[in-house]
Amino acid sequence: MALAEIGSSIAGTWVLVKNENMDDYLKEIGVNFVLRKIAAAASSTMTISVEGDQVRIITKGPKDSDTSFKLGEEVESNDPQDNPMKATVIWEDGKLITTAKPTEGSKAKATRVERRIEGDQLIMDVSVNAVMMRRIWKKK
């Protein structure tokens, strides 16, 4: 049921239209000034698909990523600085929620990502400690 809901709601290719509080978020996870400025100026696309019993998220931008996972199962992951993490993704109340925690010895910080549809936009809230970045996407 959850995979069908994902397929009919947030699956598709999305183009980034706006970042809110990105610089503070990147500072919080330890990204240097130059890389923060590059990230803020870059365009991004995100493709979300359901493939069999897995969800796949491909992001193209300043930092490309391609991740596949089964809902509710912990997977190896990396933060934007390539620090190792363990992440679990669930579908709850129309939201795709990722909870990631650093692996032992990692410099990563616990992160929560929530993706949801509002009108014709995909809203992606990324929280680390008390800092929250919002990314707003439009369907391509």
C-alpha cells in the first residue's frame, strides 16, 4: 500500500526552485564557506521512483547521489560530506521520512528528512540539531 501511495504522489522528476536556510544547515554539518556558496548557487533535480519493493531516489546537482532502499529497513548511507551513516526510511501520513544517525566514529550528525507534497510542490525539510533547511521542488 505504501509503495503504491509513493508511486502516485511523490514519484517523478523534480526540479529545485528554492532553498530556505541552506547556509545555516550546511554550516551546522561542517561544510566550508566556498562549498556552501557553490551549493547555494547550484541547480538540482531529484527523481523518485518505486522499483519492485524498493524506493529509489536519484539526485543530480553539486553532489550526485543514487540511493535505493526498502521501507523500514536500515541502510548504509552518507551525509553530504561523505561521513558514514545508517538511515531508515518510512512512509507515514503521506510523508517520506528518513531518519539517519552517524555510524560509530563518524563525524556525521543525526539528520531527519521529510518529503511531502503541498499543492504542486514537493517540500523537503532537512533537520540537524535545531537547524532546519527547506528545499522546494516543482515537478518537471
